[in-house]
Amino acid sequence: MEKKIKKNPLSFQIDPNLFQRASDEEKAQIVTQRESVSFMRDAMRRLVHNRMAMICLVILVVITLIAIIVPMVYPYTYTQQDVTAKYLRPFEYSAKEQARMAAGQKVFPHIMGTDNLGRDYAIRVIYGTRISLMVGFISALIVVCIGILYGAVSGYFGGKVDLIMMRIVDIIYSLPDVLIVILLSVAIKDIISTSKSDLIVRLGAGMISIFIVFGLLYWVGMARQVRGQILSIKEQEYVLASKAAGASAMHIILKHMIPNCISVIIITAAMQIPSAIFTESFLSFVGMGVSIPMPSLGSLASDARSGLVSYPYMLLFPALTIFLIVLSFNLLGNGLRDAFDPKLRS
């Protein structure tokens, strides 16, 4: 039995006997403090709970693994031709292949049929997916490297430096992308004709010009996003403390400011990848992408237009692949935005 506390009659304090001690269960209900986690880990935890984003991430991982691993074990190559096996439908065999099967030989089926030159369509779609993913990731890397440094320097120094650098960004925004790609393709052809690099020759002027265009033009969005973040945090206490300690501008930008912009960088980079893939597919569709015979999803879709009525599946496969990749990256980018934005935390 609890001992009652005697209250001083001259005291203005509340009588403690009017209160009842809380039980252990009631105390446990009051304790609502979350465990201490870093910002990155907390964002990743919220991203994992986003089902749509995780489904898109799984789809992208599966597509990437197929594009990397399948060509190593697939029995056909993207240049292998068979004039007797033109326009085969999915899982259909040519007369020569049927004769080989009758003789007891094993023939791997054409999962997506063949094209107008008798080339296996599945391996060409897989190689086209590899090209599109390579363009997306390399372009995002170029955008991140250039845009972060440019935007951070502009936002940190401010004043006339920021004014001049942002006017350069406005000028770049006004340049027509497709026209620049065409001009660069013409200019690079001479360089490629004298190049001894097998990779450069195989990619061709169109693909190299795409990379150059992304390096020249597409970093401006990242630069503006990073500049806005730098302007909002450069007057924070930890930045002022670093300045007072004698830290250099480059040290403050690299060690303090850019790490605190990591959420914006990740989100913008994730949104840049589908934009790059769509741009490459469009340029390949109009004939300014990778060089023949290397396939691209855009060039495959362009070649399929001639047989759209008779062979609609030839357009369906590359178009569906582009749709899945771009949609998955966009939804994953939305999930990253929701996970890294503290204002959207429920």
C-alpha cells in the first residue's frame, strides 16, 4: 500500500495524494522516441516501404542483369544472319532449322522471331537495351560531375560570379538539342574515320555526339538545383564555423555543402537517366544514334515501321522495353523524392 504524503497546509503546491502512480504499461505507451538513425538510412528505410518504387527498382535490376548476362550465353549474335529465316514469328523455325531438328540437332528457338535479314530479334533487343542503359547511366554521370561543381561554385561565391555563370546557363538552355547533335555528328565523322579505337568506330558519330551533347547541354538542370540548395545552406552555422576556422572555399564546398545536397543530387540524377534514354531512342529512331549494325531500341522501332501491318511484334518488343525502362525510372525517381524530402514525411 502506497504511503500518503502529508501536505503542508501553508503550501500552494498541488496535493500529491490527488495523483495516481502510472503503471509500467502506461509508461511504455508514453515512450514514443524513435531510434537515432542517419538521414541516408532513414531515407532508405522510407524508400523500402514504398512498394511502387521497389517494384520499379526490381524491374530495372532484372532488365539490367538480362542486358549484361544474356549476351554471354545466348547462342545467337546481333550480327548473325540467316537469309532463309527472314521474318520468322516468335518461336517459329525456318525450313533449314526444321531439317536440322529432324536430323537430331538441337536448335535454340527465336524467342522474338527474326528481322528482315534473318537476325535473331531477341538478342538485338537485348543489345539495344544495353545501349540505352549505357547511355542513361553515362549521361547521368556526366550531368552529375559537371552540374554539381558548376552549381556549387555559382551558389557559394554569389554576386557577379553567380550572375555571369547563371547567364551562361540561360544561354545553354536556349540551344536546340537536336540541331547541336546533327552538327556534332557531322564534325565527329572525320575524327572517327581516322580513329583506330574499335569502340569508337562501333559506336559511331551519332552515339559519341550524344555523349558530347549531354556533357555540353544537359547538366544545366542539375547545376540550377545544386545552386538553389547551396544558396539555402551557405549561411548555416557549420559553414560559418568552417570559414572562421580558415577552411578554403573548395574544402567547404566538397566537405560540407555538397554532402548536404546529396538528396537533390540523387533525385535529379534519377530523373536524368530516363530523359537521356528517351533522347537516345528518339535520335536513333531518326537515324542519328548508334551506327549500323549495332542495334538500339530507337533504331529497332524505326526499322519495324516498314512491316508494322504484317509484323507488329517487331515494333512491340522495343517499344515495350523503352516504356518499361522510362516508366520504372520515373516512378523510382518519384519514390526517391518522397523518401529524401523531409517535408513529405508522414
